[in-house]
Amino acid sequence: MDFLIASAMAQNAPAQQPSVWGSLIPLILIVVIFWFLLIRPQMKRNKEHRELVAGLSVGDEVVSAGGLLGKITEVGDSFVSVKLDDNVTVKLQRHSVAQVVPKGTMDSAG
């Protein structure tokens, strides 16, 4: 019966409030984990894509976000003209260019 009395005395003890730091540390850890696993890599990819789009020039062979493979024939402020085939040229928004491929890729893909 001693174990019941000890627990009854513990109920009368004043409750301790958790410290502010004890409550904030898990939240800070979650923010740090999100930063290194999600936010930072996405910012890096966005920066690389902005540099890729800024560096587009006539003659580059590119793949669009939709999967079209072509050669840039004209570069404007917002749009690029891409030659897909001998008689087929389309205009794409600059940011829809997904990647620049090595020269000669169009010839080997045909």
C-alpha cells in the first residue's frame, strides 16, 4: 500500500511548467530540417534554371518542358523561336526551356 500513498503525495506537488526553450527546440529543429532538405535544394535548382534561361543563345539545342527537342533560331526578351524540323518553328517562353543538350543531339535523335 505504500506505493499508493507515494502517488497520492505526488498529486499534491506543484506542477512544473515546461521551459520556453524546451518548447521551441523541436520547432527550431523542424525548421532547420525543412531548410536543408526542401527549401535550400529548391532554391539551388531555381537559381540554376534562371542561369540556364539567361544564357540561352542562337544555335543552342534545347528540350522544352513539354519534351520538344529543337534548335534555337531567335532569342527575345520573353520568348525564343525553336526550330523543330526543316519547316517547323515554334515560339516558346524562355522559362519553359528545361535543359540545353549537347550540340548534335538533334541529328542523332532523328
